Amino acid sequence: MTILLIREQYLCSLNMQLTYTLQTINEAAKQFWQTAGEAKVFALHGNMGTGKTTLVHALCEVRGVKDVVGSPTFSLINEYRDAEGKTIYHLDLYRLENEEEAIRAGVEDCLYSGEICLVEWPEKAAHLFPDDTLHVKIELVDDKTRSLMING
């Protein structure tokens, strides 16, 4: 796993880049949470098959979620509890047609709940996200390796 972390305190911005494999994804998830600090909303960008749901599974596992973590493609929103009893929302906006549909589905309620929100396909409702959303871009490096970049 390779990690490059740049934190510019005076601008309150965050940039992190790391690469990981399935063997190192939990270590990457730990680094993710340490770097993210108090951030609550994470927009997960990546093409189909880049491993967004796999990353969410690792992020939840590291936080002690005991529920089965799966893709909310059809339910749109899954709700989990971490080891401390805090709520984590996992949203998959892939099937949404527009932002109005997202609002009717309760996406906006989750995003502004103050709870952790991990959102796949955020571009489907881009204007609904809080200003302090951290944007996470996942890309394929090769068939076993992913690159993750966090900007916020």
C-alpha cells in the first residue's frame, strides 16, 4: 500500500492518495478514517467495477459494523450501526433519474443528518451534497490494484 498525504491546515483542505489491493484494503480503510477526521459525507466516484462497494464494506468493517454490508442498488439506502452504535448510511444513487427523485427517496435527509454517509454515484444528485463533502475517486491501476484519492 502506498500513501501520499497532504494536509493544508490553513486552508482546511485535505488531499490524500493511496493505492491498495484486496489484501491491504482494511489497512487502507483505517488510513482513510484517520485522515478523514470528523468528515461525515463521502462522495465515492468511480466507474462501474472499480470497487466502490468493496471499499464501503472495508470502511464499515474497520468501524466495527456487524451487519451484512451490501450494495443498496435497489433499496437506494442501507443503514448500519458501527461498534459505538453510530449510524452509517450507505447510498447508491445509480438508479436515480434526477435530483428530485433523490429528494423523494430521502437522500437529502441522510446527507444532512450529521451521520456518516458513504455515497456511490454521487453525480446523480450532485447539487444536494453539503459543501464540506469529501470526494473520493477510485480508479483501476490494474486488475488487482486500486488508486484512491480523497479531496475536500
